[in-house]
Amino acid sequence: MKLYELEWGLYPRRVGIYLAEKGITGIERIAFDALAAWPPPELAGLGPLGTVPILETQEGTLIRSSIAILDYLEERFPSPDMAGATPEERARIREMLSVIDEAAMQFGIWCHKASPLFAKGERQSREAATFAADAYYGRLRMLDLLAQENEGPFLSGAQPTIADCVTMATLQFAKHVYGVPLPEGCDALAEWYAFFAERPSAALPTYPEPVVKLAHGLPALCPPTCP
């Protein structure tokens, strides 16, 4: 199998953290340089949108969604279980995944509509960015409530799951690239983040300095109305 990725990117990091937690080896990982011309020529024919991650299976199937990649790998490598052993556990994990995936989508809109990183490529909109910032923080507050309902150090109990991997990738990227902290009052989520950040799977990647220089400080440029 081959995994095409941007090692520090938000969505590829979901898969990277998962692979480390799961202990999956043997996948050829092909990392691109975001500072070079994008999309790289190697992506031609792999995906019409020129985005990563993309997993190419041994059978030649191309999977272009990070969540779909995680689902595929979880089925192909069922042990250790990271999707839930019972219908209740699986539903709980999927609920958390839905919330954090929606948060990541809103975070992307916030960035694209307010950050200087994207100012040359698309029209900026403070109104759209503020709406997305509020929506992002709202989804994180929802995730905090879900985390409060569980016992154990991980988001859904005693063992790490796909939800932990996706959440860590999102919060870590927001914090270290854009300087976006957790919203106020999310104590359960903050405690989980501090715990999971110490795991080897969450070791910080190398973020390109030119990207961080333009991106960092997003809350000062366009703050949410309810920090």
C-alpha cells in the first residue's frame, strides 16, 4: 500500500497519528512539499481535487478521504480495536468523529476566509470567517460535553480510538500553525489534550516556517464572538 500525504497537514495527520497508535507498518508513505508548486505532478490522476491524504491499496483502489482511509485500515487491521467493540461503543465513537469532523470543516472556512495565508488565492470574508470561527468553537464545546460523559483518559474510555486521532490532529494543527487555542471552559477537552499530547503518536511534526509565519495569530485577526 501507498499513502500520499503532507506530513504536517491537518487531514494527513489524522492518518499519521492513527498509524502510530495502531502500530501499522509496511505502508509506503510518500510525502509532498507544500512549499513547492501545488498540486505536485505525482498527484495527477490520483485525485481530481489535488488533495491528500490518498491511500492506494494493494488492489489498486484509491481512497481519497481521511475518514474513509481510517475506516478501511480499521477493517483491514482489526487489532487492536480502535472503532469500538460493541454497537454502543461504535456509535459513541462515530458521534465524536462527526462532531470533530464538522469542527475541522468550519476551522478550514475560518482560515480560508480570514488568514493572510489564503489572501492571494481567494476572496476573504470577515463575516463568513466569524461565523465559521463561532461554529468551530461550538463544535468543540459539544465535544467537551461528550468527553465529560466518559470515564478513562481517552475521549471514549480506557483505550485510544479513531476519535482521539482525528481530534488530536485537528487541535494540534489549530494550535501550532494558526495559534488557535481551545475555547474557554472546555476543561475536559483541555485535560485530554495535555494527556494525549505526551503520547509518541502526537509528537509534533515540522511545520514549514513560511506557513506558520503567515498563519499564526488567526484569533487576533478574526476572533470568534464567544471565545
